[in-house]
Amino acid sequence: MSKFTEKFSQLDAGISKRGEDMGSEMAYITKQGVWRLLLLVLFLMGLCPPLAEGAAEAPQQNVLILHSYHKGFSWTDDQNNGIEERLKSSKVPPVIYTEYLDWKRYPNEENLQHFYELIKGKYAKLHIDAIITTDDRAFDFAAKNRKELLSDAPIIFSGINEVGYDQIKNQKNITGVIENIDPSETIKMALYINPSIRNVYLVYDNSESGLSTAQLVIKKLKSMNLDLKLHSMNRMSEEEIKRTASSLSSDSILLATTFYSDVTGKITELDRFSSELSAISTVPLYYMYEYGLNHGAFGGNLLSGKLLGEKAANVALSVLGGENPDTIPVSYAGTSRNAFDYNQLEHFHIKVKDLPPGSEVINKPFSFYETYRSLVLILIAVFSVLIVFIAILLFHAGVVRRIRKQLMESNERFSLAAFGADAVIWDLDMTTMIYYFSDRWYELLGYEIGEIDEHYIGWSNIIHPDDLEQEERQRKDHLSGKTVYYYSEYRIRAKSGEYKWFQARGKVQRNEEGGYVRFAGSMTDITDRKGYESKLQMSYQELESTYEELTALQDELLEQYNKVVENQTLLQASEEKYRVLAFNDELSGLPNRLSLTEELKAFIEKNESGQAALFFMDIDNFKYINDTMGHTFGDLLLKQAGERLLALSAGNSRRYRFGGDEFVILLKDTEQPEQTVFYAEALIQSFKEPFQLGDSTVHVSISVGIAQYPRDGRTAEALLKNADIAMYRAKQAGKGTYMLYGQNMQQYFDERVIIEKHLREAIDNNELSLQYQPKVTLPNGELWGFEALIRWNSPVLGFVSPLSFIGIAEDCRLIIPIGEWVLRKACLFLAGLHRQGLGPYHISVNISVIQLLMDDFAETVLKILRETGLNPRYLELEITESIIMESFEEISIKLEYLKQRGIGIALDDFGTGYSSLSYLKQLPITTLKIDKSFIDGLPGEGSSMPLAGSIVAIGHDMGLIVTAEGVETKEQLEFLRRVNCDKVQGYYISRPIAEGQVQAWTRQYARQMINVEKC
């Protein structure tokens, strides 16, 4: 095809070059016809398939396909077929190995171990280039073991839904195709067919994948806001599901996701179950997956296992081709089809034309016309085009022969005229933007014909860059009709590298409609003339330069004098500017710390007998705001805080930014004590109004410490230090308040500094230890496990109460290594008991808010569980109510993640915080712990008695386990047993036990068998 195109291009070029002088309309028409003919030829040749090119031989590559489920399971077989067909159809098919984990039938650790041994033995000496996994379990196995067993090959996953992907998206060397579970289109199609639908009955099982899929489906359906009632059938037996389906009204549909076993554990074949359910159902059975077709499924937007497999295989081929998996985006779309079963349409008396547009119908009776209609129409169109093409070809062949002779004669005259002229003749075809230059142009510049790209863009590359903009402007002015003729002077680069000046003239030719036909003219070499002009210009510039030097010399003395005056003024302005910068904060616009120190010292020197108050203000939780929302956000908050302080102005007050999120206010002439209190309360109140930062509304509070002059110090340093101490005590008191400095605060501050100093060495010096307080279940009194309690025995301070050092550890962030040490130590202790055959018991560990706010908190917990070998279900994390409310959304996500992995979450000290029941329902907790303050008054007639019983009832209503702490008497235990409390702990059961005494205590407790009724 390239040779054929080249001949026509040469013919067209010949016509263009030899026919310029004629300007005949016949040549123009002929040229357009030849181009149309060429485009038609290219179109018809494009219908023919290109010859396959031989592929370079590539080294053999190995692909391992890991399936979560068993062979014969429709979903797994569909994915496998899609993967294998695509891999085998590639230019260099890899060697394919396929293994089945059979997790649906055998979801246990023993099966995993057998599969591990199989893979280890079978692929020990085989290099794997890529791993394709289907569904979650196979991916988990591959991700965990690929480095050891499978050459650390990249993983391409298929069949993992959005929930599963959120848990693995941060892993490296993986990519794949997400199982996009979205019932939205299916529900829209169902409503299109039957707008009266109001009830959707969801058919799924209670397997891991069944619940995960159903969770996504329910979430998507609720987000559609279609006022549909959702009915989950996963708590029904197979017979109950069928009985329900046989009595549904016409405003209902069935929507199936996955179903392998019913609530009784009875395993059923999906094909049989779907067919039987569809046969007795009074409403259509819509499906989420393609494998339901031909097995009773009515239809819907069906997720295709084969399409998923094909897309995953395409990604695998890209990886095998050398592409980095981490740069390949995860795919969502293109894995489903809108399909319906014709037999089901007939069963429910629905016509094909009533389906949503674009729907596919399977099992439809064969129709020759509908099946081959497109092919017949295409064949007719092709034959028609061929006939027209032959007629056009014959016509244009005659035209070309007639004008060829005229063109040859014209070309001879044109060549003689161009050769004899001193000027260069040029012509631009406005339809193709290709230039023609006479031979003289090539001689002047030294190029060979064809050496320069004669398209406008290519030719303009040899125009001097300084002249190109002017040439383009003059050309556009003429083409737009602003000038009668085109005129321009510019330099062109010769082959030797030098530039020559040319003077170009021309005029555009237009057709009857006013459109451009061609643009032609002449060029003249004016290099010599430009040289003379340049010399004259240089002479003129020399004269002008001499005159300017004389003038400059005359003005120089006056200018120097003016500069002396200006420099003196600038020096004064610069000194003032530097003074402003040195004494003011650029961000908030307030005076800075240096300014505060100087002004405070000056005030004290001038007012030895005066009265004043120094307010040390700190924005609560500013570091958390800065870390989570960004430093730009934090800077904007500080700026608006400064503006708010300026708005709270008083004639006797002065405001400063001390540094970071700390501000200082100096209130002078405080003769009356109430002035200080009134100002402090106004300051606290002013920051209760929210800040509008861009699109976000932020609520903050402040803590204020107050030192009074001269009572609390007679120097600037003393006043600042004591106000800072008072501010810290305000934070200790609960934040959002103020505190006046007192002498006892200094003692507390000094003690805190000493504790913090020794606490930093406590872990390295093995000064920390754990004690374990037993927890027992009611009513049988069996030992449930222990709560790990930290103890500190300092060689300098002696035994230090956790109430004294835990808060300090949180403030200085030592709680992070201490908390990790406690968690690891407790898990090692419990795992050791299990290995000795004791238990299985559980362990509860208290977690600080500082730990929870760490980005890697969840991973740290799981890492410790892996290192210690403790099963996650035996670990319970205790979180105080106030901790969760402080950062509800961020903390809830991490706790939900850990809860899904089997770890228990206990809400400690319930009832002492401020969370509402609506928040409580949203918390990802498993256990509710009743605070000791509700137990102390039992079983008296005070308010504790009904409150404790109510908390137990609330917890049970929410599906939570309820634990009571601080049980110290038999009467308290009896009351808790009557109200059905689940677990108890306290001195009545046992005080906290040292680690070395736990085993002896458990053996003694087992022998005595102290149950609730004997206690």
C-alpha cells in the first residue's frame, strides 16, 4: 500500500510544481479528485487485515494461577477460563500452572498448611515470573508466602472487592482487577422493567466472602435513596428461603450475590439451589454474578468471572512485558454485562422490547435475519463502494491523461522563466501547506531539492528566530485582508550555517467562496544591501554614543549628589524596616517574643509599685490540628487567632505571639483583682466562636495561665515561667479554662520534671513490670483471662503510681514505647501460658490516645501478635470513652480494622465520659466496662443500683459483652449476677498478681472451682 500511495503523491507533486503559472481551475479540481480517490483506496485497504509480523523470540516465562476455591465452582472456572484463554492467545504464551486452595469447602488452618507444603514441594526449583490470584484467600496466601516459595513474583489479583482492596492497597509489587460489586445498575434495570418495586430480598450466605459482598451491596443500595426496603435472608435455612420466595408480592424482587451454605451449615450446589429457587419464586431472581445465567437467574448487570479473568491476564501480560506493577492502575470497569435469560422473560411474561436499551438476551430462539443482518448490510455496502471506486478510477484516469500533455508544456515555460529571473519564485499550497521553491532558491542557500521539509512548519525552522514572529504577523495580516500584498524581510539559514537576508513579496489566491487556494510570490537576496545598512547604522550609533557620553558626563556629578541624598533616606527607611521585622511576628502581625521581653522589662522598671497580669495562652490540640490538616491550615488558624486577640483590645492591654501556638497578653494597671478574672473569662469565651478556615469550620479551645505582677514575680523571666506553669495546670484541669499561678504549682511542676527524667530510663533499666488481675465469667465463675496493669519501681523514686506517671508519659510521648512494651510483654506472657496448656485465656491491655493516633498503630498491634504467636481472638484492647470522642472518625477506622481481625475492643470506664448512645452505636467495640464508681454503691438503694443494671441492659441490647470492674464484696457480685452481667473483676476475685505467681494462682483457682454462687 505504501508504494501505491507514493506514486500518487509523486503524481500530485508533479502536477503542483509544473502547473503554477497556469493557475487553472481544472488542475485544482483534478488534484482534489486524486486525493479523494487516494483516501477511498486507503479506506478499502484498511478493511483488509494486515499481515502478521513475525515476533521476536522471547525467553519462556512461567505464570502461576492460584484459585481460592475448587475446580468445578462456576465463579472460579469462569475466571480461570478468561485468564487461560487470554494468556494462550498472546504472541508468546507463557507456561501456565494452576492450583486450587479449595477454601470454600475447607476454610481451616489445616488446609492452608497442606496447600503450603504442596506449593513448597512442587515449585521449589521453578522460577515464577507472575502470580495471578482469584479472590481474597488466594491473594492472602500468595502475599504472605511469595518471597519464600514463589520467587517473590509480582501479584495480579482478580475477584477482590473494594473492602478487600482497601486492606491491601499499600502493599508493593501488586496490581489487578477489583471485583466491582455494584447493584446500582441491576436495581435501575429492575425498576425500568417494574417501577412498582419496593422490596429487595437479598440472598447470600454467612461465609467470609458472602458477608463482605453483602456489606458492599447493602451500602450501595442505601446510597441510592430509592426508598427500597432491604430484607437479608442469610439467617434463613434453605427451606425458609424457598418458602418466602414462593409467597412474595409483585412489588418485590430477589437479588442474589453468593450462596454456598445456609444458616444451618448445609452446603448446597449453587446451580441446583438457584434453579429450584427460581422455579418456585413468584418474582424474578436477579443476580450479581454471571454464573447465575442458565441456572434460574432472571438477569441484571452481571459481574463476569471470565471478563475479570481476561482483564487480569491483560495486566499480567503487561507485567511480563516488563512494566512495573506499582505503576499499573487498578482496574474497576468493563467486567460486567447487562444480560437476561429469554426463558425467564417468558416465564414472567416480559417482552424483549420492554428491557432497558442495550440489554443482552441469552437462550433466545435462532433468527437468521437478526443474526446475520449486519453482515449482509456490510457486504452490500462493500460491493457498492467497490463499484463506485472502479467508476471513479476510470474517470480520473482519463482526466489525468488529458491534462498531462498541457502540464508538460506549461512546465517547460515555467522552468525557463524561473531560471532566467534573478528572483526566487515560491508558492504555498494552502490546502496542504507545502511550499514550492524555484531552483534558484536552492542554489542561493546550498540545499539539495528534498533536503528541506517543504511543509510550512518544517520550512519555517530555518528562518532566524528573531525574524519568525514578524514574518508570521505580516503573513497573517495579508491572509486576513488587512494588506493588499504580502511584504516581509527576514533571514534564512543556509546549509553552511550563515544567515542570508531575503525580501519576500506575494499575494494570496482565493476561490469563489473566499477560501484560500494558494499563496505565491517572489524572494530577492538582499544580504549585500543589509550589510551596507548595517554599516551605516553602526556609524550612526557611534555618533549617537559619543553624544550620549558627553551628556552623561554632564549629568554624572548631579546624579552622584542626588544618590548621596537618596542613600541617606534609604538607610533610615531600611533601619526602620529591620526594626519592624525584628520586633514583630510576620505570620500573625503581632509583636514577637523579643518585643515582649523588652516591653515587659521596661514596664517593670517604670512601674515598681504598679499592678499587672501576664496571660500565657496556648491553643489546645494545635499539634493534632497541624499534623492532620497540614501546616498551611495551621498557619491560617494562627493568623486568625492573632486577629481575634487584636479584636479583644483594651486600652491597657498588649498582645504578643510568643512562639508556635503560644500567645502572651500583658494587662496593665490591674488595681482590682476582678479585672484579671473578667479579662481571662472574656479571653476564654472569645475562642469558643468557631474559626472559618477556607471551606472548613474549626472549633478550638484555649488554656490560659496567669501570673500577677508583682505577687508572682518581679522579673520578666519569673513572670513568664510562672504563667507557663499555670497554663500547664490549666491544661491538666481539662483544657478550655484558665488558672492563676500559685506556689503549690511550682512544687507540682518540679515533681513532674523529676518523674519525667527518671521515666525516660525506666524501660532500658528494666524498672517496669506487669501485674495481671483475673477476670471471671458469670454465672459459672470460669476464669476468662487477665487485665495487664503496669507497675514502676524506680531505684530513686521507689514505687510510683500509674496515676502519677501515665499522664506525664502521654504529654512527653514516652507512652508510645512504653505502650508497645506493655502490649508485647502481655502477649508474650499469655502465649507462654497457652504453650504450657493453660487456658485458653484472654488478655486485656489498656491503650492511650497517643498510641491510637499513630499512623502505624494497627500494623504495630498485628506485628506484635505475629512475633509473639498469639491468636488475635485472645487479645482485647481497652479504650477509655474520652479517648474515642477526642478523634472519633480516625480512631474508629483503626479499631474497626483490628476488630475485623478478631481482636476484642473494650470501652473502659463507661458512664464517666460524655458520649451519647448514638455515638456508642457507631463505635467498633465488643465489650462495655462499667466504671468502678457505679459498683461501689451496690447493692444499696442509691442511684448506682438502677444505673448499673441499666448499663448492663443497654450493653446487651447493643449485642455487647458487659464487664464490671472494682467488685469488692459478695453482695456486689450477687447483684451483678442477677442483672446478667457477663464478666467481673476486682479485689473480691483477686488483687493484681505478679507474673511469677499467675500459674500457681490459676491452679489453685481451678482446684477450688469458685463459681459465682459459692463466692
